[in-house]
Amino acid sequence: MRFVVVCNLLFAIFVASRLSSASTDFSQKSVTELIDDLIQIDSESVAINTSYLPSESLVNSTMHGFIADETPASLRTNRYGVVLPDAPPQMRELVRRGPLALPELIKHLDDKRLTKLDVGGSPPGSTGVFVYKVFGHAYSPRVRDAQPPEPPWTEKTFTTTYTLRVGDVCYALIGQIVNRALQVVQNVPSGILLVNSPIVAPVLIEKVKNDWRSGEAETLKTSHLADIDVADPKAFNEVIYVKSVVNPALERLRAYFPDTYKSLTGNGLKRKVEFEKQETTQGSPSTR
């Protein structure tokens, strides 16, 4: 009887914690509070996952859409048919804040606080395991060039699991805001898990700061404006565009700099018209 009572009590606590999280209005929290809440992340989701996703659903090689909006199930379904959870609300709200959150996210790249998410076991929905797990320093630079990226591997491997740190999650969120493939975890064919952690590889912090400095809004806006015109997939080292995908730079420019988005001219205006027409054809971000 005592065992049953204890089990019921634990279940009640679990349900209460879930309901409390679901009812939290994250839009009322400060950026610092949202970053503090990253320690609660406990499952793989959009923006942080070790799964293969269908190639026809790729927005870019980060294998997820712009998480400021709800991510459609087609972009969250891996090769095993498992639909990953959408981004946690604290992650989504930080991405929505964009240029307001970017400076603090950069400051927290060396934040070693543990989340509740371990990676390195079986990929979600899979019955297999990773045969090789390695730390790396894969990075997508702000200024794209024709030079092949340097090898992302290091000599440091691990055999069990790795618990993501707050700084790791911040790295992924920065990639979301700046429209670059800053992947914390990456499933590399075949059976290789690559973990790009700024905690383990501080060179990633240096690269982010060299590219984005302290997260100035003007630098971010200039970068998104430049990205609008990059239409040729060959011009991207890490970013893959397909016909069924809207322009990610325009998505971010509209969200973060609406006045600039509205006043686009020339080729920018042409891209904007194409972008809005494509959205109308495919539906809203929540239904694509």
C-alpha cells in the first residue's frame, strides 16, 4: 500500500511540474531568465537532435526550420517515422527575441551548467547505436566563401553519453538567429555522432565572436540582407536550399527588422514578392 501511495505521489508531482511548465508565460520572462530555463531541456527536439531527417524536408543543413514559429511535422519526422517534439518554449522565445537575445546568448557560450538532455545513445526511434562518437568544431561562418570548410573532427572521442550544457544550447540558438548551421549535435553517415560543443571546443566561441562580435543588431541586419540574394546552392558551404523551402533570410528579416523588410527595393523586393507568393501557396509557417 505504501508503495502505491508513493508512486501516486510521484506521478502527481510529475504531472504538476508538466502543467506548471505548460502554463508558464515565457514571453514575460527576461532574456537572462529564459537562458536560466535552458537547464530544464530534457529531450531532443527541433534545433537539437541526432536524427536523420528526410532530405526533401531540409530547410538547411541544421535540419530544422525557423523555430520562432511552430515547426511543421514534416520537418520534425526522422527516417524512422518518429516525429520529434517541437522546440521547447524557452528556446522558441529566445529565437523570437532575435537581436535582443543575441548579445546574452553570445555571453553564455561558455556556460557549463548542465541541461537534462543526454546525447550519444540510440537515435530517437532507432534500434541501432552510434559506432563512433567524437567532439568537433564544425562551424558555418558569417561570410561565405568558395573555400572548402576545414575538417570538423578533433581527436577527442567519448564512449558513453554527453550531457548538453547551457552554452551548447546557446550555440544552436545563435545559429537560428543568424541563419547559420551552428549544429551542436550531428548524425554523420554512417553511425557517427559529431558533437560541436563550445564548452569542449572553445575555438567555436572565438569564431562566433569574430563573426558576430557582441551581437550588434546592425551586423545581424546587414548579414540577413546579404543572405537574401544567395540563391545558388553552390554558394553555400553548409546551407542547402530546395524549391519547396521559403527564403530563411527573409523569414528572419521580417521577424527582426520589419521596417527594413517592408522597405526592400530592387532585387530584394523581387525576392520578397517571390517569398510571400511561396508562403501563400504553401500555407502559413505552422502548416507547411
